[in-house]
Amino acid sequence: MLSNASILITGGTGSFGSAFVPMTLKKYNPKKIVIYSRDEMKQWEMEKLYKGYPNIRFFIGDVRDKDRLCRALDGIDYVVHAAATKIVPKAEYNPFECIKTNVNGAMNLIDACIDKKVKRIVSLSTDKASSPINLYGATKLTSDRLFVAGNSYSGSHDTSFSVVRYGNVMGSRGSVIPFFSSIKNEGVFPITDDRMTRFMISLEQGVELVWHAFEDMKGGEIYIKKIPSMNIVDIAKAVSEEAKHEIVGIRPGEKLHEQMIGIEDAPYTYEYPGHYKILPSIHEWSIDPERIKDGKKVDPDFKYCSDTNPEWMDIKTLKAWIKENQFKIGKI
């Protein structure tokens, strides 16, 4: 589907874009990939990596600017929406800015994609959008609903919107593994709560889920990959077995356990070999055979949470991953 296609990534200089671009170039050989972001320094750094690639373009712009989005989307077939204000404490203390990017930016992108006749759009979501307790999660839940509803909003235009949702991306900037790695020589790791659990996914798995969404979507689906969980103490031990642990308490807006599918979504959720799919509750799309395909409906009381997850990652496995990816941790 993506072969010889024109693709735009909002927030393309971030963690996701750093994995999506080389993987997509290798697998699909697209006509062009446009990196759309507002940080010219990150674009300059990324551009040096793709010198000699005529099909990689860079476009400075903000999802808050609808006119700029319309200009960037000219001739684009597919969009990955990765732009977001996502650091939970920063969102709590800067709520207006978070809303402008995560909600208003989503609205701008939906309108612009419809107007420019983009074929398919996949938006990146987060576990924090399921039963949100912080502003970031609330804005991403709103964004998810906007992208789902965008399918009925597009009218006669052949434009489809879907969402992918996943948890903690291992080694990404601002996440726990690079944080622990940066302070391991100090000999003490701050642990918020020793009961805390997190879903674990690699960027490569995240990219593959977006590819699957593009291939499978009809519009309005939320895709959730089946991934393992891990306890925060085990994550710390995988980084350094020698470091001591100091319990510091949960930060504002933080959950003890991650949740990607709540019981409220169970009536609309279907299971597949490697993922789940939440279908839209509007327009009876949740019973549409073309969206369900070969899915099996989950139990009415089903939840997908990191503490009750049947699949777990052990310390040895994470240690091996850290060793293999040590030069990329914190830079992706």
C-alpha cells in the first residue's frame, strides 16, 4: 500500500519518526516521506542522516497552523500523526499549550486532510487515553474521538481515519530506561512505587502496528498491540543490579498500572492473534463485518491492563534488549 506513495509524518523528528522513516524506506520504497515538525534544529540534525535521499523532504510547521498543514499536505496520500505534547508533568503545568497541540492540532489535521483528499490517516495514541486521570490522557482521549468521528465528518471525500494505541516505548526520549541509564553511576534509583507496572513495546513494533493499521483499516478503528508487562523494580534491575532503590511516591497525574482497553470499551472490542481492535460505538460500526473481519469479540468484563496482563517480560530479556540497543537509548 505504501509503495510509491507520498507519506507525511507530523512530529516526524521525534522518537516514532526516527524509526518509521528508515523502516518504511527499506520495506516499501515510498515516492516521498515528508517530515513535518516545528523544531528546525531537530530537522537539521535528521536531514544530515538522509543526505542523498531525494525522497525525504523536510517541512517546518506546527499542527496548530491549519494553513501551513494544508500547504504541506498537497499531494500527500497517507499521514501518520505523531505530533503531541506528551510529558505528563509538563502538560499538568501547561494545560493551555497541551490542548492547543493535542486537541486543536488534531482538529486542524482532520479538516486539512479531508480538504486535501488524503487517503488514510493513522494517529498515534497512548495507554493514558484509556480512563484518563491526567490532562495529557484526557487530550489524547479527545483526539482519539475526533479521529474516529472524522470518518463520518469526511462526507463524500474518500478519507479514512484510524488510531493506534500503545504503552511505554522502550528507550525513547523521556522514558524510564534512558533515565535510569543516565543516573546509574550515582548508585540510587528513585522508584515511584514498587508495585508499579508498565507495558513494554519497541519502536519497531509500534511502526509495524501503524503499517498494519494502514493495510487493515476501513475507518474509526483503534488498534492495540499485544505486548508484555514489566514491574518497575525489574526494569531498574535490568539497568543496574547494584543500584539501590529509593521509594519517592507517584508523581502528579501518574497511574500505578497502565490500561489500554477499559471495561467500557469491551462491548466494541475484538481480539486477533497479535492485537486487539476497538471499533467505533457510533453508526453501528462496531457490528460492521468489514471492520470486524476475523476478530473474536472479547468478554463483557474484559480489560487490558499492565498488572493483569498474561504476558510478562523478565529481567534477562530486557537486559539483552538494553545491551543490543545501548547506543540508541535516549536518542530515539
